[in-house]
Amino acid sequence: MSRNVPIHSWPGSYYINSEKRWVSGTLSLTSSSVRFTAAKAEEGESLASFKLSRIMEIKKESSSFIFSALTILEEGNVKHWFSSLHPSRAAVFNVLEHFWREQLLSPPGATAVDPEVSKGKELIGLVSGAQRRLEDTGKVLQHQGEQFDNIISGLDKIESDLDVADKLLSELESPPWWPFAKLPWRSQQEAKSQQAAKTQSPASGAA
């Protein structure tokens, strides 16, 4: 998109200082400049044109203490007067000041970019970033799902091993071929424990 295509245009009038008269026309704002074009066909040239980077000040003033006007001070102490702006002086002032300050905040040497193009690029960047984050999230969730499946598999194996171990322990404590309920060494240990308890009981009573 050409940088000379107007972003905003407003009908109004411009004061020609050399002729001491107001001329009706259109005030236009592009991505890098401001210009005023006369309305009549014979005067259809740009009566004023300057870059945003050359603007020193934008102010709301009054012309002849009656008419509300908008003034733009350009480098070289050149002052431009605009009046009868539609829809209103305040609306035009806010838009011009916004783009002028944006130009001031841009880094030195940076070329002006059409706002519509920059918004489109910003939107594409946001969508692309969101898509990348979504893909990364999907990969992480897939990996976590695989890890979860592995953990469940491991727990199932541990549970199966514990069941086998419990069954083996039961068979060791009471093998089917042993005629008694308890193992012989386990019976000897329990008999010794009971004897020791009986020996300690009389001693405790004597004390």
C-alpha cells in the first residue's frame, strides 16, 4: 500500500498567509505526512504539505478570537492554520496528535509503516504465535500422557509381583505337604518366648 494514500481526510479550510484569505478544501493525513488540497478544480493543488517528522507542535487555537482553529507548527517556525474542520476540531486534533506522537516514538531511521499493514502483520503474528503455543502444548500433553501410561503399566506390574510374592510367602509358611499348621522352627521360637514369659512372671510377683 502506497504511503501517499490518506489514512484520514477531513473537510475544512486553510489560511493562505500570503493572500490573507481562507480556502476551503480537504485536510489529509497519510502514514508519513499531512497535506491540504484545495476544493476547486482550478486550485486543486496541495496548498500545504509537510512530513509528520517536521512537526514541532499541534495546538487548538482561535482565529480572530472568534473561529476555532487548529494550528500546526512546522520546523523553520512555519505555522499552518486550519479551521471549519468536520466532524470537529477536537476529533481532528486527537487523530493528528496520535500519529505525530507515534512518529516521535519510532526509532531513528525507521521508515513509516501503514497502520493497516502493521495491524495485519500484528494479527498474523498473534495467530502464528498462538498456533505454535498450541502445538507445543499438544506435544507436552502427548509426552505426559505417554509417561502416565508408563506409570500405570509399572504400577500394574508391581501389583502383580506383590500378588505373586504374597502367594509364595503363604505357601512357605504353610506348605500343603506339612502336616502341622506351623513350621518347626517357628514353633520352637514361640515355645521359647512362652517359657521366658513364665520365668519373668514369678520374679515380678516376688518383687
